[in-house]
Amino acid sequence: MNEVEMIHKSKKHMKISNKVYQYFALSSLEESGIGNLSKLPYSIKVLLEAALRNYDGVSVTLEHVKKLANWGSDHDPNQEVPFKPARILLHDTTGIPTLVDLAAMRESMKRIGGEVSDINPLIPVDLVVDHSLTVDHFGTPDAMKLNEKLNFERNLERFRFLRWAQKSFSNFNVIPPATGIMHQINMELLSSVAFLKEEDGNTIIYPDSLVGTDSHTTMVNGLGIVAWGVGGIEAEAAMLGQPVYFVTPEVVGFKFVGQLPEGTTATDLALTVTSLLRKKGVVGKFIEFFGPGIKGMSVADRATLANMAPEYGATMGLFPVDQETLDYLKVIGRSKDQILLIEHYYKTQGMFMTDESPEPIYSDIIELDLSLINPCLAGPKRPQDNVELTKMKEEYNKIIRSSISEGGFDLTEEDLSKTTIVNHQNGTKSTIKNGSVVLAAITSCTNTSNPNVLIAAGLVAKKAVERGLNKQSYVKTSLTPGSLVVTDYLKESGLLNYLEQLGFHIAGYGCATCIGNSGPLPQEVNDAIVDNDLVVAGVLSGNRNFEGRIHPQIKANYLASPPLVIAYAIAGTVDIDFHTEPIGFDSMNKPVYLRELWPSSQEIQMWLGNAISPELFKKRYQDVYNANKEWNSIQVSEGDLYDWDEESTYIQEPPFLKEMKEQPSDIVHIKGARTLAILGDSVTTDHLSPSGAIKSDSVSGLYLQQKGVEIKDFNSYPSRRGNHEVMVRGALANLRIRNQLVPGYEGGITKYFPTGEILSMYDASIKYREDHTSLFILAGKEYGTGSSRDWAAKGPYLLGVKAVLAESFERIHRSNLVGMGILPLQFLDGENVQSLGIAGDESFETIGLNNSIKPAQHIKIKAIRPDTSSFEFDVKLRLDNVVEIEYYRNGGIMQSVLRQMVNSKNDCK
């Protein structure tokens, strides 16, 4: 049987509710003698179906199909497989630069004589405007209205560009601001679980799947949908019909047994699993959850766990489609016919998990007894640093005294005894000190979409109010729900009123505090922190707490469940043992303990049952695209090409493609490169491309002032990602980044070696560019952890960085480096900057870098010291497959795709 016959044989039909659907049967492969499908992990089956359905003999070959069908038996860590997802998901801060790139590609297509209209999404793309909201106003009934007003005032230029894109690009939809967080909208509205497409008179059914330009795209894995985060440049290629290529993944089975104990939340489980898997090491791997412990685990709880996949390092964390999936679809108002179709299709394909399903063969299996999970937090600087609640006071006191090199804050006993009076604007006074909680936020996709933990938070608030407790006056509080439905059920239950009495008024709908859009602290609190150099704390229900992310003045940040956020707002300090110390005192001056406020699981379920119904979801989403009248009233020009405004400080045509030639250059050695920065372990994309406020005295802030922008109108770094001039000045400019070339300093500065000057990263890069000097970044382990942020690669590219040499890379960021034409190089095992004696003042050249390079091969680096002596060492080329080598040869993904499209057109002439 030839390849075409095999593909034809795989096309089958099923009839459901009097309608016929065509599908690509996996069983046909086994009938043809390819693979043992019953033993494949569920995620691999989805990839296999996509390969079978998208087979074209070129980008997806029979070899790819066989590789996936025989997964596990011939695993080759250097072999790539293609994946064409059903759809793509964006948010505004990564979506805008992605769309700016597409608009720039249209300009380049015009310059090189191609068809402008070819630059168009070929698969459905949805963008949710959820990353622009900042919590300026809080703790009042009109906080949301005021924040949304500011949102439109600050971002009108960005929103106008999105409205143009909405009109200009086909296959592209925008869900407007004030609707919810992208991942919850994805769960409640966009996900079909089984995707339908009309083609050649047939209705084709296949698994819903997607990639998203946000690392927490994995949240929808909780609904059984294969999805993960990619860089925007990868997403652009996928939009234009290119497969997403990645190395054949290992799949780790994670078996749950037992049940969560009373008082433990899904957040506690997610933080525990994050810590466990980070220690295990699962970067680049798939996780599949199974076992008796997931039976009855709600989809909301599953989604909380799946959401944290970037934090535990995996590509994704999948809960296969099962009965719980179908039950969730009923709750959110999906029709009986749709649910029946999903069930029938997944069972027919062997993708539906039941108690009788054979256990797949996994690369490895981890087992966890849910009954051993305890309430916990994570912090104060990384999401994988788990702290059990009962040990929180002890661990805080340890870390606050630990040295900076140990991840601590290096405070003395004298520092710890300092207190300061805050004179509030309402005439009251309070006392803060090191460890005081000045920000408590129920925020982010991870938890504000889970009704179990939000109802729990509401019940803690209710009981606290009934006991006469209140939050501390110096705590900035906010609630930014995952969707409008969350507000509906909190109102329906009556619990929103109690949350508001503690200051947790709804501040808007968006990621907010979790991405650094926490807004300013009250001025008197901010001044007290700065004047006394206090290490204060934030407690948030988010997924990221890297240094400098949440708020520039808050150095210690802890991730926690929503009910614990309420508790810490009341206590006002992290220096407390909730087990032995009271959270506060009631009106009779009797001590109140957290255990007295904590609801039982039975209590939570009772309140849930009375508050949530399918009608809430149906009502909220029936006209979601037109619900925001202010959004719909934005006037925009129409046309295939965007009308760039040279004076804009938000949207500019990027320079990446302006000098692109029709044919690529040869791969050549890098010579005479100097070191821009030597960085340590766990350098995040927040360090490489700041998220949050733009400081007035920063290089970006000074640029904006020169352009006539007032400080109050700076907005945030994420809002400025459509303007490369702002973003390149923010590259490697995080307040907490530590460059070992300038020991003892924090912030985005470096040494310019020709003169020995200490300069900003940007100013030094300008001088190096004038010298025609290429730049290297040297780093430790897990380089590029965190959000899938394009500008963490685009910024260094514009600074002149030609290569990053690290001990290891986070998956998405390594891919983004390749996508921008930056060479990722990896030290060999056991080697690093210190072991090789690299001082940083050397110049570097590559040996063996040419058109003949192979995936993951070793090349040499020659380091030349100032005294002209030299030494050489081997490094691993982290171009992991032939496709990435082609991207690198072309100078990046965008150049590669453009040339491919032009050449394809020329071949057809």
C-alpha cells in the first residue's frame, strides 16, 4: 500500500444525530501495520491524528506519521515532528507585536514583489484583550469603572490598531476588553473539544487543539485539549500555514491516588506539583495525569493544575477527555448534541479515558498521594519554592536573614526591628515593617477561574466580616475575575458583598497584578517603604512571583490560594503562624483563628450548587463580540496595509524585515564578539524584557519623555510592545537583574570593555554597534524561564546579541531565540562560566559554524583574553532540528516564511 492509499483508507465516516462526519481513523494505521495505538499516551494520539490529517508528503511526511505511531519504541531526542494546531490564541500584549509583525510582513511582501494578501491567518485566530488593564483604583464600588476608563484612555492607540487588524485580516476575531482572562474565555467559550471544518463538501471532525502566545495556554489541558504556549514568531508561522516543529516529546505519566484532605485546595495541589516536578526536571516534556485520584476531580481544579505547566517546566499537563469533561460542558451550557458528538468521536478514536482504558506506556511514571497535600504558598521569588502554611513563619524568618546569593534578603536583626508609621490620607495611622503585606490580590488565570477556591475565598470573607474583622489599612486589595460569569456567581451567592466589605471590590477583568499591572501603592505606603528600605510582601493568587514582576517596591511575593489571600490581607503580615497565632481579634477582643474561618468542602459545594447554572454562561456569551460599546465605537482606517504613524509611541513598523533580501546569506562564523552580560541561574523573561511599570529615570522612560509623553501617561512595558524603540531600551533592564560583569549592582547596566565605562545595556550596545562588534550573553541554568515573551528575544536581537551561551534553556524562549536569528549555545554537562574560568573580558569567536552544521552538534568557542592568550572549549549547538537550522540560515522565522511564500509563488509561475 502506498502513502496516498494509506491516507485515503484512513478517511472514515460516522453518523451522529442524523448528520454525517468525516474523520481520520487512527485504527486504520494499526490495520496497515503501523504502531500499537492502544498503548500510546493520549497526547501523542492527538499529535498523530493531526499528522495523519495534514499529511502532504512535504511538511508532514509518512516518516512523521510512523514516528508518532511508534512513539516510545524508537525515541530519538534529536528528531523533530510537525504539529498543525486547529487554532491559535493571542492576548493583546503578545498579540499586538505579533500582528505588527504580520503588518510589517505585508510591507516586506510588497517591497519584494509578492502578494500582500498572502499574509493572512490560514487557521482561526482569536485575540482576547486582557493584559492591558492596570489596578490604579481599588477598594471602592467604582474601581472597575475607573480602571476601564483609564484602560481605554491609555490604550486607545493600541486598541485602534487591533480594530484595524480585526477588519483587515481574515480568520481573525477579537474579544474586547472588560470580558475576562484569555484562558478562562478559552475554557468557557472558544474551546469546542471536537473541532469541525467544512472541506470539499464534507464536515470533518478532529480534536480541538491550539497554540497560544501565552505560556499558560496549557490551562485548557484541564479540558482535555492539547495546547501549549509558543512565541509570537512561532505563532505567526503557524498562522501562515507552517507547522510548529518540536522535538518528539517524552511523556511522563503522573498518577494521582487518594483524595485531597479537608481544608486543602486545588491551588495547594498545583503549587506542590510545581515544586515536585521542577525538582524532577520535566522541561520540554508532556505530562499526562491519570489514576483513581483524578476521578471526580473537577475540570476547574484540573485546569488550575494544568495552568501551572510552565512553572513546573513541562510543555503541557494534560487531563485526557473523560466523563468529567462532558459534565463540565453541560455546566457551561453546551448542547446535548455537541456533547454527544464529542463523546462518540473520542471513544471511536480511543482517546476517551475510562476506568477500563488500558494504561498507556509512559517514558516515566510519578505517583502522588493526594491525601498528603497540605495548604501552602510559594515564594518569595519563584513559583517552585513551596512553603507549607504551617512552616511559613519559620521559612520567612529564615529567608529574610539569608544572603542574596542564597535567594534571601540579607537583613540584620536591627533591620528586622525597624517599624514606621504610615499617615493615611483618610487621617488614620498604621504601622508597617519588614514582612508587612502591602498588597493582596485575587488575580490571574490560575485561580480566578476556579469557582471552588473563589467560593472558598468568599466564605472566609463572610465569616471574617461576621466576626468583626477587617483588612489592614495599608494593604492594597483587588479582585480581577477570570470572566464575567465569575462576577455573576459571586453575586448570585451573595458572597461578593462580603469580599467588598474587606476591600476586594472588582477592579476589572484581566490578568492585572499577576503580570505586574498592580498599579501604584498608596503614596504614603510607597514612601514609607522607600524611605525605610523595607522588604514588604505581596500575596497573590497568581502563577508568577519573579523579582521585580509584581511591583517594583515589593521584594517578597508569595503565591497562594484566594482564601489565603483574604487571610493575609486581614493579618497584614507574612511573619505569622496561622496555626498558633490569631489572624485578628473580634469586637469582643477575643482571638480569631484562621481555622475558625475556613469553610468545609461540603459547605463550598453547597454554595456552588446554588450559585452556578448553564444559564449564566449562555447569557454572558450570547453577544460577547459586540457587548463592549466603547470598543465598537473606535474608528479605524481600512486597507491591507497599516497606516503607520511616525509619531506614535505605541505602534511602529519594526526593523526586523526592512533590510531583508530575497535570498538568505550563508551561515558564517561569529568573530570578535564581546560579552554584554553574564547572568546566573533561572534568569526569567521578566529579567530580559520587563513587565510592569516604566520608571521615569529608566532608559525607556527618558525616551518617552523626549517624545513628549508625560510620566502619568507612560502606561506599562506590555502596552508598549508594538514600539521597538521603547522595548529595545527596556531589554535586560529589569530593576532586579544582576549582571556579573558589574558585581554589586542591580539593574540593566554593563561594562563597555573598550573604555571600561559602566553604561546602561542600551547605551553600551549602541557603542558596540558603532564598533561593528557582535555581542554574547552568558548564563546559567534555566535561561528564559517564565512567560512566552517575544521581546525577551527581540530586545537582545536589537541590542546586537548574536548568541546566548547558557547551561540550559527554557523551551519556549530557546525557540524564540532561534526565531529571531539568535544562536542558542549550551555548555557541555558539568561546564559553565566559572568552571571554564571565563572572566567576561574576553572576545569570542565560533569555530565550525557554517552551512554544513547538523542539529545539536558540537562546535568550538575560542576565547581570547585581553593579553591575547586564548583557550577553547566545546559547546552544544541548540538548533534542535533541520527546520531550526533553516530558520537560523534565513535570519529568523519571519524571513524564512516570507522567502518560502515568494519562492512558492515563483515556482507556480
